[in-house]
Amino acid sequence: MVKKIKIYKNFNIKNKDKNSIILIGNFDGLHAGHQKLFKQAKKFKKKLNLKLGVITFDPIPKMFFDKKIKNYRISNFDQKVSYFEKFNVDFLINKNFNKTFSKVTCSKFIENILYKSLNVKYIFVSNNFRFGYKREGNVSLLKSYQKKYKYKLVNPKPLIIKNKVISSTLIRKLIQNGELNSANKILKRNWSIEGTVEKGRMMGKKIGFPTCNIDIKNYILAKTGVYAVKAKVKTSRKFYKGIANLGYRPTFNQKKLLLEVNLFNFSGNLYNKKLSVEFLKFIRGEKKFNGVDDLRNQIKKDLLIAKKVK
């Protein structure tokens, strides 16, 4: 059974969680590069018999500084916590990134937070880690303060696959371009969205393909179109294969972005239930059809493709 993480909203943590190993970053998506970092930290935890903690930020700083960015996240908070749990993380500090915190200088972050509040023993960060007011802090600065504040910095080399540094930025681009297979390989799992099923206009049901409607909130906007998926109610372990449309439904002149999921061999009411939808394959881009009959015929073709996807 996976151990539940203790979640803090600030740096006032219990004494038993001080003197620990700390990983710092957004860790959006917890991709293969992040996983490399977490695996190494997990080895340190076992060898040194220390607690393992994570500091992350909400909202992601980039979204805080640029309010125009709405669709950005690869994973939501609940997903992130479940990924951390798989790496035996003991506690998480999910710090609210606000105006006050954004003005904390890099030297004060090290002295007041990492040293005085947390008394960290080992710090793990990615190679491109930046922190503090105006992002003036970096890996070199963390290294220079090791002796003074009695911690050791562990900074593995970045993970490079096919001459590309693995990063959340790269994965966002792949998802936006519909390159789902490449994104899933780097994530080491299927990219997924979690959301609550909402009551819609029942357009799918009217044309013979009932769907679950999910608002994607601030998830990264994948390429609009049709996908082969598998989905489950979050509290269940049973997955159902299905087909999904992510887009604006131009045939019906809709303007709200929506994820519509049709599950194969499923019967039951899913309204207000939380669904986890895994994206398996991009089938085609979204297009406007001349009428409902043309749309219905295309959906039948899409279904044949989706049902063959493993």
C-alpha cells in the first residue's frame, strides 16, 4: 500500500520533518527527467535514513507572472501528489506563490527557509533550477552556500534523449502538436486529465454517441481533435476504453473548450463523478462538418480506429 504524504501549505513544518532531503521544483508532469532526480533522492533516503520532502509552488510561477496563461499544466495537484507518493516522498510543502513570496531574494530563501525553517541536509534540483526575486538564484549560488548553511547539493546532469533535454516545456510542445506517442514515452506513462463530469447539451446522445463532458480547467491545451482514450472513475481501478473529442465542436457552433468522452461497453450515470482520462493516440484534428449525418459517419470511422488501439 502506498504511503500517504503529509501536506504543508507553508514552511512551518513539524520537527520530525526537518533535517531532511528536499527536492525543489514545479515537477509538472513528473517526467523521465524528474523521475531520474527522484530515484536518486530515494536512494539517499534509504542509505542515510532521512525523511524525503518536496517543495513545489502553486500556481506555477510562470502562470502567476503572466495572467494571460490559462492552459499550461501537464498534471493537476492531485495527480502530482500521487506521483510523489510512488517515490516514497514523506511530505510536501505546496507553497502559495504570491506577490510577497515572489519578492523573497535568493539569499533569503536559502538562509531563512532552507536553513532556519527547514534545516535541510540534502537539496536536489534540476540543472535549470532558478529561484528567488527576479529568478536571480541558480545552481551555482546553491553550491556556493553549501558550507555556510551545512547542506549538500545534488544536481544530476539533465536527461537527454535524441539530443533533446527532457523538460516539461518539451512535453507541453509535444502535447500541443498532437505528438502524443512521444510525450507519453518521455512521461513514462499515458498523459492524462482528471475532471468532474458535467451536464452538457446532450448533443452526443442526440446523434447516438453519448459522452461525458469534462472541463479541462488549466491543463495544457492538447491539439484539438479526436483521441483514443481509456478512462476510469477516480475511485475505481477499472478502466474502460473509449474515444474522446477535445475541442469547440464547430459543427454545433460551440465556443467553450470541452473534453467529451464516449466509453465503450459502459452503462451508468457518471454525472458529478471524477474521471481520469488517459490519452492513448491522436486520431485526427477537429473539423467542421456540413451536417449531423456527415459528423455521424466520421465518428463511426473514428470508432473503428479507437477500438483497435491497445
